[in-house]
Amino acid sequence: MRIWLDHMLSCGFGVVVDWSRIDKDEYLQAMGRSPFDDSKIHNLLENALTDQIDDPEIFMSGLDASFWFEGFNQYRCFELIE
């Protein structure tokens, strides 16, 4: 879903979320509250937007952060391009 969101934001607004700028615990708490109050998730995402949509480091570190949010951290995409 985070990858889809980045795709929609890049196509529609020329921005993506720099997921490495979002704290995992804050994000998960905000997602849990979002059906009732989505202001926190909006704030977290808005503060992490970047216009660097073609930057491979932003993309790869975003994949890493996305997998880390789900508890998967055995492999890291970003280390592959360094």
C-alpha cells in the first residue's frame, strides 16, 4: 500500500513520501487511529514528502522502511545500490 501511495503521489503531485523520515511506532499508531481520526497520519505523511521522485536512494530506502514497518528486515534494498 505504501508503494501504491508513492506511485499515486508521484503521478498526481510530483512528490513521494521519504519513508525513512517517519518513525515506525508513530506511523503504526497513526494508522491504527486513522479510521476514526486521520489527522495524525496526514501530518506524518505531509511532513515527509519530497519532490525527489527520481532519486534511487529515496526509492530504495523507502522500500526498506516499508518492509521494516511490517517486521521484515533481513534484506536491505538500499545497501545493494550503495
